[in-house]
Amino acid sequence: MRRGHWLFLLTLLLLGGGWFWLRPGSGASYANFPPTARGDWVAFGDSLTQGYGAEAGGDYPAQLARRLRVKIHNLGISGNTTADGLARVGQAVQLQPRVVLLCLGGNDTLRGVPAEQTFANLSTMIDRFQQGGSFVVLLGVRSTGLSDKHAKRFEQLAKTKRVLLAPNILDGVLFTPSLMADQIHPNDQGYAKIAERLEAALLPLLPKL
């Protein structure tokens, strides 16, 4: 085989190898992987994090903690907007969490907060956590209406900040009566679906988290 052909094949192999290691999910493309912070995990959000509609221990952070065998502090407060989260993010950063599960934005949509402000607040919170050495998992929340106007924004934010995205976290749960406690909040079984989805995304990365 000619030398030029060998060089061409070698280039393809190198490019292919680079794509493999840097593709989403490999871990190499994420910020703070592995995290430099050494504290317990934190779930930071609103009623979906707090576990509104579930029995004690049925919230998604508690179920995920049992699945992954890690300790997760639930810092969800029902009714919180991204502005509320931004106001208390410093308390969470002080815990030096290795991993942060960030789930905010649903109440912004319900209250008519402009999307630009919502995602600016989320961006600032991610910056704060990353500055503290945390690995951030961003949980996408669907907008109201027939089409999800937030999906692309969550994807872009996750790409820009190099965080793991769990898109549209209520997909397959919302509007399924057997999984819902009310029109907005899951029941224990619905939160189990969320925990299962997060487990699948995090399990390959767990040895370094």
C-alpha cells in the first residue's frame, strides 16, 4: 500500500478515535469530570426535586440514591423559580457537592418568566457549582404548550457549559394517570421513572463520581 494511503487511513483512525472519546456520554467532554469537590451529592430544585406528590422516600433523589448507593441531599423547595434558586445557590455550593442534580425552570414557565431570564439564571447557577468543583447534571423541564420551546435551549446550555443533560425529565410520565399524583407532579411510580432514567445516564460515569 502506498505511503499516501497509509497516512489517509491513519488520519481516519485518529479522527475516529477522537470522536469516540469526546462524544457526549464518554465523560471526556464534561466539565469537572471527575469532580474536585468531595462532598455528598445534592439535588437542587423545586417541587419535582422535593418530591411533591410522593410518599416519604418516594422522591426521585431518594430513589436514585438507593439505586446508585450514594448519599444525596434533597434541596428541593416547592414553588421555587430559577430566581429563587439563584438566591440560595450559595448555601448549596458551601456543601461542596461532588455531583449536583439541577432541576429548575418549571415554575418560571407557569409564571410567564421570559425564557431568556430563566436560562440566564440556570447558566449562572451552573457557573457557581462548577467553580466549586462540582459535576453538574441538568434536568430538562418541558415548556407549556403543544411544542416544547425549551428543549433546544436546554441542549444549547448543556453543550455550552459542558454538563450532562437529562432532557425533558417528565417525558413518558406527564399525562400518564398511573404515574401522576396530580396534573403536574408524579407519584412514587412516576418519580421512579425519573430515577431510572438518571441511573441509566449516570451509571457509566459513576466510578469517577
